[in-house]
Amino acid sequence: MKKLSLKQIAAVVIAVVLGVMPLTACGGTSGRMEYTNTIDDPWWTTTGTLEKDSDGKVVYKDVEIRMTYVVGGQDETPFKELLNQFEDEHPGIKIRTEQISSDIYEKTTADAVMQNVNPPDLIMSHQKGHKNLADNRIIQPFNEAMEASGIEISMDDYAESLAQYSDCDYDGYLFSVPVDAASNIVFYNKKMLEKYNLQLPKTHADVIAALDTVARGEKGNVDFRPCIWNFYDAFFTRFAWLSALSQNGASFYGDVDGKKYRANWASTPENLQSFLDGIKSMRDFTEHDPPLADYNSGTSSTKYFLEDNYLFLFSTPWGLRDSLDNYMSVNNVTFDQMLERVGMTSMEGWFALDPDADTAHNIFGDSHCFAMSRSVTDITKKAAICEFVKWFTQTISVGVKWAEAGHVSACTKVANSPEYAANRYVSNYVAKAIPNIDNFCGFGITPWFKDTYDKLQSLISAVQANKTSEQDAESVRRKAKEVNDLIYFAETDFNA
């Protein structure tokens, strides 16, 4: 595949906000696509020497790290508090920060580095974009700094579902350090389950049956909503739809006619059927009598949640702590009393038409990851960045606080610690949303993330107006062709 430069990508309005979708955790029977690159001509440089104390630890004096990050929801406050904590514990290192919206993050970052205009030293963004940043020489690996400083960040200490993509397809290099895993969270009303003598469902059939039972029983309650989707077309909150496709075995890219990274949605009858099954599983929620899911509840979902007038409520993880604290305050209950009424469960198995399929327990989501900009040259600053990345991802108390903000730790040393398990918000809520991180689907490795993902979002919108599987199949074929046409256009017309 011919590689686009950043300027060429910008020229065709295919932004550098490209990311990835895997074949491995997110459906399909083949393993991770292996297109390993080598680095014969490093694009980064290193200057200076390290000062170490008698214990061999690096000495930091007035080191300033400029970090840009995508965190911008209710989790931004705890994120900043953790940064302040790091500075207190490491007085020789200061972190200057700038928040950048996720929809422009990679493009903005790439431009800053390429033009050398206030480039960041440390990048905290979503994993999906890091391969493109590596391929376009925007970021550099951590290896040299780790070797010089003795600060080891081993991917053996991180969940394989996330760590497997940290080399960005450059064998032997560490470009991207995973921080967390996050997807949609699902609150459930324990009292409503008890009222109708129901067990917490585990399969798609059980979920639909439970919703049907409660919807019929609460038919006279005009303030009740069986299943609330607290979103409609936000980027992050479409993960329920992508989980539905994934749980039914859909893969989102692969080789098509000898071409890498193409939208293979309809390239085989089996993958097309996986898409159709995933679409049907979502339609089971929305095209049911009585209706089971409310897509357009908007801010009113808070009212249903606070008044216990729901069975299941899908929401975003960063608002979890605020939602629970608000519930306790409004209802004047203790945490233990709330725990008797409000539970959290996982989407695992909820959309799989075949509950025994290997992919039935997949949960599709995203991961924050750290990367080092190529603009960093001083070895002491590189070491300081390694110091911070290891501290943030491997310090148990930090992982606990970040989990309270809705993010499951990617570091197994944190996630398996007694302190992590003992935290009441983590053990009773956060950890239950993703009970097995090995079933978590990151976005994987493809340089054409944005085109692929944007058309998936467009497909999700399109099929909601369809009435038949034939219409769904045509939508899948059409959107896949649009992705592949975009890639063909870029590779053919903008490369010699």
C-alpha cells in the first residue's frame, strides 16, 4: 500500500484523525493482521546526558513537559487532580497542559509537530489514531529513553487486548502505552427486577424477554422507560451498536481483492450475515410492541434514573461517579442503600444472536494511550515522560482514582490489586461494566480509521430507516464501497 504524507491526506480532506479496528477481539475468526514495519532510518533524535543519583535514579531539575490531551468530560477534573499529584510527588517535573477536542486531536497534533509550532511533548489521546501518528513520524518510541533511564514500561503488565497494538506495527518498538478501557456502561434497576421476579439477563433472548415483561407490566406508568439509550449519535456512545456488530462476528476491515485494510463488510457471505445479525439484534430493541428502547430521552434520562423509572439505562462512563453521587443526594440514601436499588452490568452477550459464539462476549470501546512526540530531543525530558507514563498507568492509587472516573485500568498490576478491588465504586460499578478486559475490543491497527469509522457511523444511521434485511444488506454494501473508494482515490490520485 502506498503511504500518504500528512500534506497529501489534508489535501483530500482525509484528516490525520485515522485510527483502527481489529480483526482479533472484535469479530472474525482470523488473528491480528500482521503488516509489521521496520525502522531503518529513525526520524527522532536525542541530545544531552542524564544525571543520576547514587541509587541510579534520574535527577530532574526544572523539566517542563507540554502535554495535550483529549479528556474533556466530567473526568477532566480528576485527571487534572492526578496531574497536580504527580507534580507534588516529583518536584523537578512540571506538566503544562492543553485540552484538545477528540474530533480534531490527531490533525491538530500532527500539524503542530510538522510545523514545529508549540508541539506537544506528551500525547494523551485515543488508541485508534496512534498508528497513523507513527506512520507519519509524528511520535517516537519510548525504547531509547527507557534503556537510558532504567525506567521499564513492559507490556507484560498490561491487558493483552490493548497491549497488542502498542508497537503500532513496528516490531520491537513501544510507541503507545495503554491507560484504560472504556465503553458504554449499563445501570439497572434492582427493585424492578425483584418486582417481576427476574434474573439479570446474560443473553440477547433473555434481555429482550426481561424488557418485554417489564414493559407490559409497567404499561400504565407513563413515566417509565424500559431501556434508555442516553445518547443517539455521539461518537463515543455508538459503542453499543459496534458491540452488537462485533458480538455477532463482524470484522470491520481486512484484505479485499489483495488490498490491505479495506472495508470487508460484504466481501464474504459470512461477514455480511454478521452485519445483518448485529443490525437485527439492535432492531429487536427498537421495533418491538410494546417499545423497549427510548433513543431520544436526552437529558430526561436523569429524571428516570433518579426516580427509578427504568429497567436498563445505557450511559457514558465518565459521568458514573456524578450520577451515583447525585442519586444518593436526591434520594437521601447512603451508598449501601443505593446499592440495593442501583446496579451495573455488562453488555457482554446482550446482542449476540448465537449466545455460544466465540465473539458473543465482546465489548467494543476505546482506550486512552500515551505517546511521545518526535519533537522531544532532550534525553532528560524523555526520561521524565517515561517517569510520568509509568506513574500514571502503574500506580495503584492513581488507577483507583481514574477508575472512579469511569475508566477500567489497562494495567493488570493495578486491576488485580486488593486496593483496586476494595474501592466501592470500582468493585460495585466500574469493574462490572467490563468484567473481563480480555473481551474488550480496541480499535486495532489500520491507517484508515477515520474513513472506516465515519462510514460505520453513517451505516448505523442509515439502517435505522430500513425495514428489511435486504435493505440492510444494500446499505452495508454501499457504505463499504464508499470506504474503499475513498482509500482507492487517496492511494491512486495522490501518490506517484
